[in-house]
Amino acid sequence: MIETVEGTFDVLPARFVKPNRVYQQIERWHLVESAAREAFRRYGIEEIRTPIIEKLELFERGVGTETDVNKEMFTFETREGSERIALRPESTASVVRAYIQNGLFNHTGLTKLYYIGAQFRHERPQKGRYRQFAQLGVEIIGQSDSPAIEAEVFEMLTWFFKELGISDTQLLLNSVGDEKCRPNFIAKLKESLKDKLPHLCGNCHRRYETNPLRVLDCKVESCQPYLNQLPRLTDMLCEECDAHFKELCAMLDERAIAYRITPRLVRGLDYYTKTAFEIVGGGKLGSQNTIVGGGRYDGLSEILGGPPTKGFGFASGIERILISLPDDSVARAKESPALFIAYLGDAARKHSFALARRLREEGVSVVVDLEGRKLKKALALADNLGANYALIIGDNEIQSQSYTLRDMQKSAQKTCSEAEIIAILKKD
RNA sequence: GAGAGUGUAGCUCAGUCGGUUAGAGCGCCAGGUUGUGGCCCUGGAGGUCGUGGGUUCGAGACCCAUCACUCUCCCCA
């Protein structure tokens, strides 16, 4: 048997999905995608779709070649061998590229874009981490770096998770400074780390050389006491970054949005400035429990060859949201037919197909028995499909031009005309 | 890239010390009712025991390899 490649999966109706593979349930995807699109609509954020493949160079420049990003990308060469292509590992770089390439900076006001789509990373799969995964994200690009941008996005995310019934989340907030204050901090950090280094783990030693900021993020238990003694980013921000951060916190307070300042939260990539944040999810997730990650990236446009531009955005792993949804989500998102038509005999069969078409033209979702089952079997199928109503058509019904409409939940049935059927089904 | 665990029917799982024809519950199919689903009763189908090798008189079980899944480390754009 030929199976899906490692770290990928099919998404299909919930009744076909193995228990505990909730991220494969299409109803959950629809729930999350429609809530997201509604959130974006309310906040005036418009959709952008960028290609799944991009020139490798885009991601190399965007995220820097220092990181492991390279080896974790799916890449290939064009047949001519002249171009190196990557399956997108994230979308921020693509969106900023599109912003530049399409000249969006020539339009007035902030550019507020969202995307929903597949991303690819060549990593070992585990809970909430797959090789093909989906993210939904927002990028707010323009000339302003007002913290009102961040505050509004956090407000939207609050609504979004509330709408989905996901309550056990936490907003972790930090500022990673900018090109003015961060170098000072890194110098201080390295100095402070020197005498603690012998006590720290191997990873910390490596990061001390390659990316000292990430030492702060180490999760090894034995490192924690020493890490707590390190200087705090938020204590060493330059005037501008400090003011930005304080203003953002005040705006969140005004909106009654809960957050936790997490001085040791850093982002992996170089282009982030000022605001950095994560939203972590609850107990249904394993160790991969970051449900949203993002931050401000005021220098990224220039790195990609565009005009000086500021930006703020986030990306959210859809599979992790799906795993975090309440257990009854699929029931609430039920996508079963409103009406199942069962018939008896050839005349009724023809009649059923014609009636089904008329009902569908009225916007009713209708499933007709296509296999000529016995009535008993047809009703069992209607039950199995979760149809709200079953319509029974036999010679009697054709004669009288009225049908037996059975409410499957109540097990009650009555005789209805076509117009009455339409009225009842449109009401639901 | 590293480690640990798991892999038996559509699903959830049992299968003793290596021993006859591999089981259960649920689901599925048929019948009990040729115009009525769920409950009940009767019967039935469905398995190369992940795959390939090996040990053995004999392997679902033991060994090796491999693939996949799960979880963790790593990394996290």
C-alpha cells in the first residue's frame, strides 16, 4: 500500500477519523478557518495568497543563514539547475516579498494582510508538529510602528480564541529591543554568562557562541537558577523601545487583555525587533505548546531589498489549535445533510430525483438514496449520516402530491406538501 | 540529527512459558418486518498478526533489519 509521506496526513470527515487524531477532522478545520476569516474581516485584514514554492534565497536572506533553518527546509533545483527552490517553511518572508514586488507601499495606510495555508519543515514529527502543517497568520506592514497595531492584533486573537472556546491560553510578552539597544544587551549578557558557563548545559555553551540571546530560552532544569540571575532585556531597552513596550502594556491594560511579561522570551530569528510574543496553549498539547508566535520585524523589508518599512505579525499553527479545541467542537460543527430522501419503487425513484433537484435549488442540502435500498436500510443510512429529516416517497405520496416527513431526532412524522417541506427545512 | 515506546479485524484492544483452526467488544453485512432508523434477537463476512529476513520440530510472541506511528531531545520560521 502506498501511504502518505512521513509527517503528512489526510483530513477527512470526523466519522472516518481515528479517535485522538482530531487534527484530521475536516469539521474542525472549517470551524477554525471560518472563525479566523470572521476575525480578520472584523478587523479589516485582507487575504493574500503567495506561492507554496519560493526561491531559496528568500528564506536564506529573511531568516539568516546562521540558523538551522537551511537544513530543515525541503529544497530542490529546477531542471535546468539554475534555480534553487524551497517549499515555504513560513510565510512572513513571502508576504513581505509580495508587499515589495507588488508595490503595496505605494498605497496609503497600513497594509493588513492575512494568509491561511500549508507550510513545510523537514523535522522529526511529534505531537503538534508535522512536516506539512498549516498556519494562519497576519502581517501588518507600513510606515507606523505604533503599539496600537500590536494591541489591536492581541485583541483580535483574544476574540478568536474565545470564539473557538479555547480558554486555557496565556499571552507571553517581551521586547527584544532594536539595533540600538540589543548589541549592548548582548554584550552585557555574554559578560554575565562568563562565570556561569561552567554550570550550564551543552546547548547553552553552543548558543553562547552562536546566538547568545537564545541562552535565555533554555529549558534545562539545572540551568534555570543561573539564567534567573542574568540581566533582563526589559531592563536595558533604549528609550524608544522602552516607551514602545510601556505604551503597549498600557494599551493591553486598557483593553483588559491579560499578558505575562516574560523577559527571557526571545525569537529565534535575527529580524525581530521590539515586541516579541507567544501564546501558549493548554494541557491538550504536549511539549509543542506554542499556539501563536510573532513579533515586530521593522528591518525585514530592507533585508529583502524593499523600502524602509515597519512590520508586525504572527503565525499560528492550525493543527495545534485543532488539538486545543473543546471536545464537543465536532458536534457543534456538524455538517450532515438536512434531508435524506428514501423512496419505494421506480415511479417514486424518478419523482425523488426531481424533487431533490427542486429542493436543492431552494438551498436545502439533500441526500437521495442512489442505491435503491429497502426503506428500512434507507432510514438506517439516513440515521448514520446524521440527517435531520427523512422524506419517504412511495406511490401514496405521488398520488397525493404530499410526502411523509420524518423528524429523525423526535421520531415524529407528518404529511407535508413540497412548499411546507421547504419552509420547515429553510427554518433550520 | 539523537533517544524511548508502539504496530494483531474498519475502530478500541486481549492473546499466558514459543504449541491445535488467532479472539472479544463496538462497527459492518444479512435476516427477524416486501412502507419506517436507534433498542433487542439470530446468523455472517472481515486478518499475508506493519514489512523482510533469522532462530526453532513449531513464531502473533524470541532475534536482526526496515517502514510507519506516538512521545521526548534538538530546533522552532
